[in-house]
Amino acid sequence: MAVPAPLPRSLSRLCWLGRAACGGPAAGGERRGRGSLGEAGQAKLGVLITVHQLGRTVIPLFIIFFFFFSLQNPATITRILLSHFNWDKEKLMERYFDGNLEKLFAECHVINPSKKSRTRQMNTRSSAQDMPCQICYLNYPNSYFTGLECGHKFCMQCWSEYLTTKIMEEGMGQTISCPAHGCDILVDDNTVMRLITDSKVKLKYQHLITNSFVECNRLLKWCPAPDCHHVVKVQYPDAKPVRCKCGRQFCFNCGENWHDPVKCKWLKKWIKKCDDDSETSNWIAANTKECPKCHVTIEKDGGCNHMVCRNQNCKAEFCWVCLGPWEPHGSAWYNCNRYNEDDAKAARDAQERSRAALQRYLFYCNRYMNHMQSLRFEHKLYAQVKQKMEEMQQHNMSWIEVQFLKKAVDVLCQCRATLMYTYVFAFYLKKNNQSIIFENNQADLENATEVLSGYLERDISQDSLQDIKQKVQDKYRYCESRRRVLLQHVHEGYEKDLWEYIED
């Protein structure tokens, strides 16, 4: 089999220019739409792209590979090939140049474009008589049938309903195959757009195709804000904060709200633990104990201290009071005097460790949730602050002079978010000298944040205007500096490997 000819220099240039869209380095150092978030250590933003703009980014790829695979390969087939290789153009080029094109097209579930003309001639029959559709079994003229290069043809109504179901109900875009039984040839984009008339279905299909490109590109990420259709593009993938045009700031690595100082790994574990534990942990701590043998949680529903585990693989009998085996208790049904026995002591110690772990979790969880709730309330302060700023301007203060209030709310919200995530960090942190310094920094920032919050919630009268302004400015500057110190200390610990962690 003939090996494809090398690319002309002009086409090689086109492929090089397309690297940015494929996940490689951006060509020519283009920086359209980039900007700084304004905080030290935060990543510079890449291009903020809408779905339609992203489509225009992907289309040049099709054009590049359209020429690359010769004029016989339409862009819609090229998209299927790229999608099969997770939009990795190097892998696709390597497979294409190994010369085994038949195997390549078979793996990608498309018909070799060089054989399409022969396939089309073999499957084209002119008939004046009506034909039955193999899906709905209704008779239609031959002109009402259509199909793929595999040769299977169905009526246009069945095609439209089939594609609509796959797209809208099953969420399939790039892997819709021919409806014929046992046929795995994929439906190309042109066929989908030609046979579907509903604009909503077309839009959903385009979104699914675009989403496959975004998910495979390590430099692109959908904004996680509800109803936001922007894509954020960065220069380098890293756990850095990015801010979408809609205002949502999030971690580019994990997609959660920006969570400095805790790393993505620990935040993920924390969120899972909160989802699993928080709703029932208080009730469990107050009303249950663990079976000393299989550790299943057991509720005492009567006055008798003789407990029988309901776990069918355990069925251990033990005393509710001392958690020791029931057999040595004899007839002492309501009185336990076996506190000093080794096995009972071991069971009680295990129970105490379990409860201590639960109490520790509740300590950090409650503070995490308290700061989260305070952050929600303080986001509402912006409306109150706007009103206060207008009142101040009526007392002969300029617009610039009253901006300290908005700045104070900005700092307050930043401190709340940081404090919220410091409790996640602290939950997984082992005690050492550095952790004591961290806790002191945390306590200092927490106290200052509460004082600043109190200042902003006060009613401002003309008599106290200058006094409250000075106090607010002093306090938010102090909060800013203490927040910076706390974060610098944590990041220094990361760099010097000072932190030790508790594996949950």
C-alpha cells in the first residue's frame, strides 16, 4: 500500500498554527483576551471562549486535516478520526503514516473515502416503485430513503426520530452508529445536520461535539457556573484560579471554587466525606454504638443490655454497657460489673477512638459550614454597602472616598473563603511545630475577620462616619496582611515538605 506523500511546507505551517487548538503550545505567542486576576500567584487567563467561538476554533482543525488527508477526506470524516484519538493529532498522524489505512478507518468505524464512490454505485438503484422502510415498514418512494456509505437506507422520518432520540435522550453525539442491526459505521456530521430539522436538537448535537473536544483538551475547561456557556483557555494546565467572564472564579484543575490553601486531592476527599457523613453523624453519635466484632452500627431500642448483632454474618452477643462478650455476664441481665476485663476494655477503647474521630470531624465540619454560611450572607452585603455609600455621598464625601466600603466587603469575602478552606486543610494535618504556627495564624485571621464583619454590619451615622471609616480601613488592611501571611506560610510548607497528613 502506498504511503501518503509528505506535507507541503505551506500545509505543515497550517498544522503548526493549529497546535493551540489541539492542546499544544500556542502559535506565535498570541495573547488575545488574556489578563491577570490581580492576586499574587494566580494564573493568567487564557481566552474566554463561547461555544460558537470554540466552534470556529475547531473548524480550522478540520480544514488543516482536510488538506492533510488529501481532498478525498471530507472534514466531517476528519472530525470522527480526531475524536477517535481523543483529538490527539500526533497519534492520528502516526497511524495515518504507517500505511495501513484500511485498519485505521475500520477502527474509527468509517468507510474509507477512496472506496465511497464504488460503494455508492453498488447501492444506488433507481426504482419507480415504493419500497418498505426496514424500521417502520411503511412504503415510500425511493427518493424518500437515505443512508450512509455502508449502504443501509431508511426513510427520512425514521432517521430523524432515531437521531433525535440518540442526541436528546441518550446524550450521544460523536458515537451515533447506523441504525441497521450489527452495523457500527458512525453517522457523519453532515448527515445529522441534513436529516434533523429541529434547531434545538441541532444545537444540542453541536454542543455534544464541542464538549468532546473541550474534555480532551487539557488547556480548556467549561465554566462550572450554572447557565454559563463560556470555555476558559489557559497557557499551562495547573491548579490555579481562573475567573470567567461571568464572574465565577474556580480552580482550573478540579473545577471547584478556588480553594487555597487546601490542595485538590484533600478537598475532593473532604467533599465526599461531608456528603457521606454530615447528615446523620450527630444522631449516630448520640444514639448508637458499634458491634465490637463486625463494627456495624447498632441502635438500642429496649432496656435490656443483652445485644445481638443483626448482621447475618456476625450475630455476636455482647453487653451494651461494656461492649464485652455477653456469655461471661451470666444472669446479670440489667447490671454490668465487667469493666476491667481485657476484651471489654479493648472494645470500649475502639468505641472511644471511633467517637473521638467523629467528634474531631464534627469540630472541623461545623466551622467549615459556619464560614460557608457567613460567606453567603456577606455576599448580600454588597447591596447594603451600595446604599451606605450613597448615604455617605450625601454627607459631603466623594465617590472615591466611599470606595473603602466595597473594598472592605471584597476583603471580608476573600477572608471567609480562605478560612473555610483552612479547616479542610487542618482536618487532614498532623500536629507538629508548623501546624501550631498555622493554627495561630488561622485564629488571628479569624478574629480579625469577625471584627471587620461587625464593623460593616453597624449602622453608620454622621457622627460616627469618620471614626468607622478609619476603623474599617485599618481592619481590612490588617485582614489582608494576615491572610497573605497565612497563605504564604502554607505554601512555604508545601515547597519545603513541612506538612504531614492524616490519611482519612
